[in-house]
Amino acid sequence: MLDLHRLRLLRELAARGTLRAAAESLGYTTSAVSQQLAVLEREAGTPLLERVGRNVQLTEAGRVLVRHAGVLLDAVEAAEADVAQIAAGQAAGVVRVSAFQSAFLRIVAPAVRELGQSHPLVRVEASELEVEQAVPALRLQHLDIVVGDEYDDQPRPVHDDLSRSDLVRERVRLVLPADHPLARRRKVPLAALAAQPWAACQPGTGHREMQIRICRQLGGFEPDLRYASDDFLILLELVRTTGACALLPELVLGYDAPGVVVRDLTEGTIGRSVFLLTRTTRTAAVRVVAEAMSSVAGAGRRGHG
């Protein structure tokens, strides 16, 4: 009989690439993971791993078992959720959510407040996480819902095991210090800002890639990315206090930000989609939380219409 806990370890190894990374993601020691996988090999009756240098890789049998492990683990999660729902007489259980900062503030937090009244047996555990880190965790069942973003001309990878629904479509605007010489204009030529310092999210994020791409494509220059933070409110403060420029989505610009002005670009418009990701198999509790977030996002769109 194959042990589900050990199957989860094998799948984690397949996703993370190394025993050490798999152990760190689950809070175990490398030796403990190695020992459990050795037991799984004995249960399977065939080698699942082979050593390559200092690391290990899956054998053909190991890869086949990983594919089956995903199906089995999804089925167990669904069964547990169904039993909890029957016992409670309504949607119940823990739903783990992640979102980037502005979506956390504008979508996730209001939805959690509403769910506290409408579905008190659904426990939402929410954390701030960029989509680049959140999607792998969703696929490995560490998360149940991910709220992510996608800038125009920068499509996110598509995964067959995940389901996507769009929540918000918004513009990305230029943010300048209020005392900038171009702040009086309704539309600002991006090319005129080539000598300015810029503030953006950390390297490896979609926001930073967008800002570099837009400055190159529309402005014809390489931006001086002098300040970095994944906190959009910090980026607003950097614009106000340091004289930097930034390209920021409307979802964050709804906050009162004295000392800055928000303008459109002469060269064109930039868009962003905010979306919700779940695994294709949803429990009742996950559906309830997803619907609450969609409702909050829809109300926000109507409020800005």
C-alpha cells in the first residue's frame, strides 16, 4: 500500500528539483525526506530515484508515480472537504489564499470580512505573496486560491491543472512628484523622463519587467531603476519623497497619495488584468471564497464605472 504522505514528498521533489529544496518547502530535514522516499521505493517495489552527481532525479517509474500522486492527493482533499461539508451542513473547511499587496487590500480583505458573516465555518488563511512564488505553491496544494496579475504583452504561463477567472481589468498610470516640471500636463511624454530615477518592484517580478519594457518600447530609453520594493505603497512614497517616477496600476492609486500626481502617457496606454487561480478540482469552500472575491472585484468595477 502506497503512503499518501510519502507520495506528497515525491511530488514535492519532482517540483522543487532537489531533496534540499523539497525538505525546506515542507519544513523537514533533507535526511528525513530521503529516508521517507527510501521507504516509498520499498512500497512501490521498484527504484523511483537515481543519483546524478550530488543530487537525485526521478526514474521513469518515479515520474509515473508523481502523475498518479497528483490525482490521488486531489481526490483525498476533495473527499475531506465533502465530509466536512456534510458534517457542518454548509460549506466548511480551511481555504488558503495568497495575493499581491494591492489585491490583498482591495479584494481579499473585504471578501474575508463578508465571508465571516455569510459562511462562518469557512476559515480563510491569507498571506501576501507575489504570483511568481504563489503558483508553484498552488499546484502543490500548499495554497487553494491565488490572486495574480498579468500585464499586457507579458502573458503568464498556462497550466492545464489550474483554472483562471479574471477579476479586474485596469490601466497602468504614470506617477510623478507633484512638483515635477511635467506634472501640469494631462498627458506626459515618457521619452521626456529618460533622465529620471525610477521606482519599481523587485527583480524577477512582472511589474519590474513591465516597467523596463515600456520605457524601452514607448520611451526609447533604459530606465534608471534606483529604488525597489514589492510594496506599491512604498513605491508611492518613494515617488513623493525622492523625486522618482513609477508606472503603477489603478488598484493601488485609489489610496490618497499627497505629493504625487497621476498622469497618462502621450505614447499610449498600458493595461493589467487581475485574475484568480484555483486548481481545476474545487471544494465547496474554495468555490465560496472564489465567488466572494469575484463579487468584491465586481463591486469595485461598478464603483469606478
